[in-house]
Amino acid sequence: MWVKRISAGWADAGALASYVLLAAWIVRDLVPDPARRLLYNQDDNGFFLAMMAHGERVVFHGDSPLFTTRLNFPDGVNLMANTSMLAVSIPLAPVTHLYGPGLTLVLLIVLGLAGTAAAWWWLLSRHLVDSRPAAWIGGLWAGFAPGFVAHANGQPNFTAGFVVPFIVWQVIRLREPGRTWRGGALLGILIAVQVFVNEEFLLLLAIALALVAVGFVFSWRQCLPGLLVAAGVAVVLLAYPLHFQFFGRGHYSGVPFRVDQYATPLGSIAAYPRRSLAGSEALARQVTGGSLTEDAMFWGPGICLMVIVSVALLWRSMAARALAFAGFVLLVMSFGSELRATRTRTLGPAPLGWTEHVPLLDLVTTPRFALATTTIAGVLLALAADRARQLPRPGRGAFWAGMALALVPMFPQPLPTSMTRPVPAFFAQQMWRPYLKEGQSVVMVPLPAMITGRDSMRIAAVGNLAFPTPRGYFLGPVDPPRDNTGTWFGEPRYTVTLIEQIRTTGVAPILGADEHRAIRADLNYWRAGIVVLLPRWNKRTQVRSVLTEVLGPPIQVGDVEVWPLNT
């Protein structure tokens, strides 16, 4: 017995080490300077830096976990209605406090990818398969499939699926006698934890399990009492956070984009991922034309073939058939409202396009359904690899040769990064502190925002949100309470519109007394203690002239120009 335990321990250590090394390889280029190196999706990069910084403020400054006014001051941001990842940012708060959110973000990606793979390894190796190599393959695909690596380019919440295998296992165990109360309570706790990691994953998991139920895998009558207990525990734990998310300050309705904007094209299913040994950036752009972070499929021809082989090999298993059914339905849901061969070539209406109009599903970006299909494929690959041991030697050899030929071309390249400017010394050395009174904000120009205010958003985030700042990149209501439609931007203000006008036209308009009053009214609304003009950005000179006209000449403090408003 002890020999088996030692052997299992070494297998666990080897699997975990391989997953961690692969995750470290993927973040290789981000590690040297995570505060200055930006991921492909720079806006989401800045947002998640801010979310990690918020976790530090919750632990070390007593801030509310569900709401912050450090961004979008004074209106604030409903963090339950955004992807705040509190179940990750709070435990990692000491790292953020000591080393900054950049390093925390690196750890998040590594823990997300490797932790998800390791969690599936545990479930597969302990409870679903006897073969360690089979479990390793399943964990590898469930943690490092192209869709998850693609999301690591700016949306690390979709790499963090490490709670999901434990939820799945607790659901399965509810069939066992005596598991109703203890198992149901544990399942409810895991559901609550998953909400604070990634709510969207939880919804995808619920859909997948419901589809599996259609395949009659479980005796749901046996599971029902435990599921009711789990629901009760989850409701108790989540009642206030979810009420705040949907009805609290800063809540919104809908999303400011078409959910099938990056729907899965048919051509992306068997294509190689662009950032892989066999991948092609040009081909991937031709197929999807979209963001790298939304490349949800790109399985390559080999894995597509091996999944088909796996289903055929497992066809006598009702569980495998139900998993295949669920994965296929979720894949079709990821097509959105129209079948597309490529992003620009439409073939006709998709069979499950109507699901986009179902409440809750209408908030899910459609390619994310394919991520659930990918996870199911990992389980099928593991089950088939385990079953392959029963094949004659030629069949067994052919199966593993096919698996190797399918996986090797998919080996991922490190995440692409770009170097940005260092944080101005004015902020890095906290020169702003003498100019700011309690309850006041720092108005950076350009204001923090998506695309146009990336530097400002990053400056606020890497400083651990030490000061309140207006605006930001987040999801919130357009103009509450009159219009609670979701938007990436805060409530419209004259000064914001003026700066954007100057940025796009390159012309500083002539301002009258009304315009002067409008700018000062905005600064009063933002409770500005200081206005800071950041160095080296487009149309800076024109904006400086407008601010000087309204506020007088600035003073040079370190490497920025400043308008103190408390003197």
C-alpha cells in the first residue's frame, strides 16, 4: 500500500511540475518587468491589474470588497458586476502589497493555467481513470488548450478553472448514500467560491451539467436532495453579493457589444492556434479577424480527429455519449446567431442562435461556450486514453502516436508582450501626496479609459489604487438612474468629451465662459485636488493650452505638469 502511495505522490509531483513549467514558459516574457510589460489585450491587462490592487486594499485598508470609489470617483464601480476575482485577489493580497499587482497578475496566470490542469489531473487520476498518462493528457488539455492560453492574453479569469473539477466531483458524489447534507453543503461552498473567481464559468458548468443530464448519466432523483442543500447554502452565502450585483450602486443591464461579435467560425475549429508551433498569424486573422483573446477553439486537425476517435472508442459508455452530446451542443451555441465559415463569410442562420435571447445567456459572449466544449473534450481524451490500454498493441500504439502527433504542433509560444513607458516619478515616488486632501481625487489627463486612457489606468493600478481617480475602464451604467444600460465608460461629462474632441481633431477649440464653468463644474464634481498632465501622449500640447486657459499656468513637479486646486 505504501509503495502505491509513494508512486502516486511522485506522479502527482511530476504532473504538477510539468504544468507549472509549461505555465511559466507561457508567461516568460511578462516576468522580467510585469509592471511595464503589457499583454496583447492592453485594456483588460490594466483592468485586472486594478482588480488585483483592489484585493490589496480590501485586506490592508479595509475597503469594501464589492464596491470601490478608487476608480470612477466619486460614483464608483460595482465590482460584483465586474470580474473582480475576489477569491484570488484577496488571498494574493500580501504579494500585491509587497511587490505590486504586476507580479500578482503573473501568478494569477500561472496558477490559473497550471492550477486548472492540476485540478483536473486530481479528479481524473483519483476517480475517473486508472492510467496516469491518461489523466495527465486530460489535465493538460483542460488547463492549456488553445482557448485558455488565448484568454491568458488579457482575460486571466478564463484561465482560472481550478474550482470547476471539485464542483463536478461533488455533484457526482451526491448519488452516494449519506452525502446529502455534507456533500450538499460542500457543493454550495464551492459554488460560492466559483462566483468570486468567474461567474461565467459557473453558468457554463451549469449548462453543461444540464445537457449531460439530458443524456441520462446521473440518477438525478438521488442527487436532487443534495442539490437542494447546495442551493440553500449557496443562497445564504451569495444572497447579499448577488443582490448588490444586480440592484446595488453601479449596477447595469446588458452589455455594450454584440455577444456574438466574436462567435466561433467553423474554420477555427480545426485550425492551429496562431501562437503555436504550427500556427499562422495570417491564417488565424483570416479565419477570425478578431481579438487573440477570443480565439476559443483552434484545436488543430489532430485533436479534432482524436476527439472523434475518443468518442468512437467510448461509444458504449452512456456517460461518454452524454458528454459528447453536451460538448457538441455547447459548440453549436458558440456559433452565435449565424454560421460563419470565417469572420466575414456567412453561411446562414445558426441552429441555436435563439439562445442569445434567453435571459442570462444573453450576457455570455458566445465563443465562451466553446471553452466548455474544450474542457469536455479533455475529459473524453483522458477516458479514451485510459480505455486504449485495453486495445491490442497495434491499436494502442496507433492511439498514442496519434495523440503525440496531435499535441506536439499545438505547443504554445510565450504570450506576446510589449514594453510601455515607466510610471512617472510623480506617481512612483508618491509626490502627489502633499497636493491631495482627504476625500479628493487625482485627475489624470488623459483620464483613465479604454484605449485612450490606458496609461492612466495602469498608473492608478500599479500604485495599488492609492488615490481616487475619476473614470476608468470597467462595466457600469451609462447615466444612472435615467439609463442603466451597460457601458465601458463612466457617466458623460463635458471635460471628457472636450479632451476626446481635441484628441481626434488635433484642434483646441475656442472656449467661452460657459465652457470654463463646465470644466470647473466637472472638477468640482470629481472633487479634484490636483490635475496632472501626463508626459508624452498624442495632442498633449493642445490639451495643455486648454487647461492653462481655464486653470492658469501649471507647475512642473518631477516629470509631470500639475495644476494644484487647493491653493
